[in-house]
Amino acid sequence: MRDNAKFNCTPSIARMTPRPTPRPGSRSLLPAVLVVVLAAFLGVVWFVTQGEPLPGTYFAPERSSVVAVVVLVSTAAWGVWLASQQRQRVGEVEEERDLFFTLSLDIFCVLSADGRFERVNPAILNTLGLKPENLVEGSSLLDLVHADDTRLVSRGLAALEAGHPARFEVRCRCGDGSWRWLNWSATPTPEEGQIYAVAHDVTGRKHTEEALRAESAFRTAMEDSVLTGLRAIDAEGRIIYVNRAFCELVGWPLADLLHKRPPFPYWDESDASQNEAKLGVCLEGKAPSEGMELRIRRRDGKRRDVRLHVSPLIDAHGDQTGWMTAMTDIREQKRARNELQAANERITTVLDGLDSLVFVTDIASNEVLYTNLACAHQIALGGANPVVPNPDPVDYPLDPATLTKKDLPCELFDGELQHPRTGQWFHLRERALRWVDGRIARLAVATDITAMRRAEEVTREQEASLARTSRLITMGEMASTLAHELNQPLSAISNYSKGCVNRLRSGQYKIEDILGAMDKAATQAARAGEIVRRVRDFVRKSEPRRSMVSLAQITEDALGIAGIEVRRLGARVSTRIPPDLPEVLADRIMIEQVLMNLVRNAAEAMQEVPMEQRQITIGAQLHEDSIEMMVADRGCGISPENQANLFSPFFTTKPDDMGMGLNICRSIIEFHKGRLWIEDNPPGGTIFRFTLPLENDLEPEPREQDTSPA
């Protein structure tokens, strides 16, 4: 594009103003006047020389010359007046032309045959911001045109040169460097070698067209990108519009759908009557808001399930002109729905197959929202009676009445309850959740554990009997040792008694000596009595009874009996029990049995090591929620293979042992909700450890509960 500086040169003003040329009106008027004058003159001559006087006295011969002169003068005057009027009208027309040329809003210009400006009206200033006088002589129309449009202008100039009119729309540069669209209409005048051209500013129209094209392109892109098929039908049911997605859904091209009336090409022949009825419902304005399902047949013969949503088609004036239909493919939706239904059936089958009672209730109103088959059966049998007892409100970590949706889901209760009327035991687990309709609900799973608790009770009784049998066996194994231990105080009592009797019979005694001997005999009797008491308590038949006991006292009682065997085997016992150790909820005899068994095993395990290494250590350590006891020896240790089976029933490494001691010990500890395990002692030997929890409600007694219908 040429630089705008080319238009800065000042041309000759005379060149840019209209040139004074002879007026076409004056040249055409002169021959007419001459013809009139010549005709008048010839008429007068003929009249004077050839004519006869007219009848009457007015045209007498003596007046003929005068009449001729008068006629001649009148004719000449009329011709002059006529020429003056014609000249005046031509001047007015030329003034109107020049005024129109000057005041026109469109650009008028005269171009040379090669497209150079010769004349241009002032409208170019308002349109392009260029002054007519600043267009240099020889400036071409191509100098104003955008580089991309020069080929179009060149073709137009070629057509004009060939004598044909030309029209073209091009971008022309303004004085400020911007561009405006001009519609040029040009006509050639070959006889004058000029081109008369008119340029109309169509920039606004171009911008509007571009905006409309952009809007149309956006609308088309939006319609083509929508996965929902769109169809418009008029009031008679004729298709007047479909988008690309609709064509892809039905498998038919646009040409085969537009202006079609029912039955439509994509209707399944087997459903034609049903589809006709559904279309009638739509045309009556009674289409359901949730839409209608329809099975269509694609052009390739495949069938597809779709859903139609129909709404009125309203024009710009607010009048309904037809119906707009949105079509969606529901194959995936139906597949998901079928899978969901199948999953729901599976879950329902599983829940109905449970023996546990599963139910959901509204926390606010206690309305039953769901029950499985077992719960429904229990409700039918129980009538107005409650099925499952409700937990005590103090057992809830959160108040169900104050729960909000942000708290969900959360656990409400997990424990065992006994029905106050039937005596049944239930393991109840409750959980707060958001129900399908948005309500806060309670999901409860109640399992009848009455039979299990009875079995556990029988098991506990059997384990208690087995433990007592084990204690009796232990005492049987220690019978000789206990007899030897009791023989010492009994022999001392016998000796002290005989000595006192002999001195009393001889009469030679001092009362102080007699009293001293009797005190020693009493001490030995108390010693023997304590041994008998401990043995009697240890083997006494009694039900497990848990109470708050001191582990230090239990350890002392256990060593009171087991210490006899330990000393016989040449071992020593040291205890490391903190004095401030809290009490635990336990059965004293059972824990004493565990300690006795572990201490005896430790003493027996060190028979193959030197006497000075036979050391047993009993310790206790307080943890956050439990107390850990340990019994360590310095024996030869236990192999990993034997450790894996050590607590199994009837497993033993001793030739004359039943193999039930450690199994009973583990059962006792697990009965107390603790744990028993074995470790290697780093210096050599073995460490047995067991824990007892500190909680005091390990076995809560059954209590009466408030109940409400499940």
C-alpha cells in the first residue's frame, strides 16, 4: 500500500474545480431561434410579393409593409424570449447538478480511463477524511485500496476499459490510517474517455454482516456441539428444523427430515400408532414435563431408545408457531438404571437373607423408612411391642436430635443390649446418615446374640472347670513339695509341744520358757495354716467373679504357693512391681493361676543352666489403657517352631505334661479382654507377657432399657 504522504502535495485548485465548458443548452437553442426568424422573414416576403390583400379594410395595400414589419418584429421578440427562458432553465438544472454533486453524502468522482482521479466531490472528506484538493494530480483509485482488494479493483478497471459498467466492494484507507468499506459503481463514457463513479460507504453494513456471520457461526457451532438433538415442528406437525445432533441420533440426513410430515422416517414401524398418539398429545400441549420415551429406528436399521422433552416454540411476537423438541439418547441411562436396579435387587436379596434385623428410621419423627425381611417379620410378630431396645442416651457420643447434615455420616452406637421383656441379647450398631430424600436417618443393624451369649456362658463354665481341674492337677504335681513344706512347721509344732509337756511334768520349768516355746509353736501353726489356706483357695470350686484387685497382692499370693516349688528347683524370684500400680477388674484366683503356671514353667526351664543363673523376674508396667505383666527366666529359651504352637491345646515339650497349661492361661487372659504372648529374653531365656485392661466396664451387667418400636 502506498504511503499516505503522497496525498500531502497541494494540486492546482483550478484542476479540482468544475471547468467552464460551453453549455449544451445554449448550443441547442441557437439553431431553433434562427429557424424561427428565417421562417418569419420568408413569410413576410412572400406575403408582400405574392399575397393578395385580405378582405376587409384592415389589410389594405398601403398597410402591407407595416404589417410585415410588425409580424417580423413580433416573431423575433418571441424567439428571443423563448431562448431566454430555455437558457434560464438549463442554468437551473446545472446549478442543481452542481449542488447535488457538492452536497451528496456519497462520493462522486470522475476518473480517467486508467483509474486516476480528475474530479471528486467533498463527500470524500466526511467518508475517508481526505480533502479533495489534497488528492494530487494523477492519484489513482488503487492508491486508496487495501492490498488484498487491489486485484478486485484491477478487474473492475479492466471491465470499464472494455466499455462495461463495474461494481465492487473494497476497503479504502482513511486519512487517519483506518479502513472503511466502500461500494463502488462505475460507468465508462468512451466518447469522453472518462469514468463516472459513485462510492457508497457500507462499513456499517459490513460490520453488521460480520457480526451476524459471527453470531450465526457461534449459533451453528453451539448447535453442532450440543449432544442433545433439537427438532422444531410447526402447528401441523411438519419438521421445520433439526440440528446435527438430531441427525446423528436418528441416523437420517437433514434433507430427508426437513418438511417431512408424520410418520417420520425414524419412527419404528411396529410403534407407528403409539408414536402417532404421542405426537398428538404433544400437538395438544399435553406433553408430560418429565418427557416421553420413544424407540426410533435409524437408517441403518438399528433401534435406539430416546427421551423427548417438548415445549412450545414462540416467535419474536410472542405467538406460538409450533413445538420445540429436545431428544436425548437414554441407552446409557437405561443401562445404568438397569444396573442400579440389579444392584438394588442384589442388595435387597442380601439384606433379606440376613438373620440380623436391618432398619432405617427418621431421627426426627422415628418414622420407619426401611426394613429388611427379618425385621419386617419381627415387627409383624411383635405388633405394638418393641423389637429392639434403644440404647441409653448417655451411651451416644452425639445427641441424634442435634445432628446436622455436615455431621453425616457418623457412628451413634456399637454395643450389646438385653431386651427387658424377652431377655434376648442383641448386638446393636447404629449409624446416622443422609437418606435418599435428604432426611437425617438412623441405620440400625441388630443381631440376636442370645444363643451366642449362652454358648459363651457354657464355654466360660467349661473353661472355669478346666482351670479348676488344672489347678487340682497342679496341686497334685506339687503334693510332695507341699507335704515337705508342711512337714517343717508341723515337726516344729510337735517338738515345741513335747518339750513343753516334758518340762511341765518334771516340774522344773520357768513360765517364760514355756510361753516362748508355745509362741514358736503358734507361729509354725500359723505358717502351716497359711499354706493350707492358699492351697484351699486355689483349688476351691467357684464361679468366675471379677472385682477390683491389686496385682501386687495377687503376685504375693501366687509366690506363696509357687515359691515352694521354685525354691525346691534351686531358682530365685525377684519382683519389680511399682507400689502405685492401680487396681484392675479381674478374677483374683484366675490371674493367680496364670502367674503360678508361668513361674513354675520358668523354674522348670532353668534346670539345665548353672545354679547361679536360675533367676526369675516378675515385673509390671503401666500403660495408657492397660497394665502389662511379665515373667522372665534365664533358661535355654524356646525355638521359633515351638513358639508358634506353644499355646495350642495338648502341645508340650515335657514328657509327663498334658500340654493344657499355657492354653488355659491364654483363655483366662482373653476372658479378661487382655493378650498373652511370648518373647525371647535378650540375655538368654524367655519372657512371657500379658496385659489386663484398666477399663472397669469390661463385662457390663444387663440393665433395663427404654424401648421404642424399631
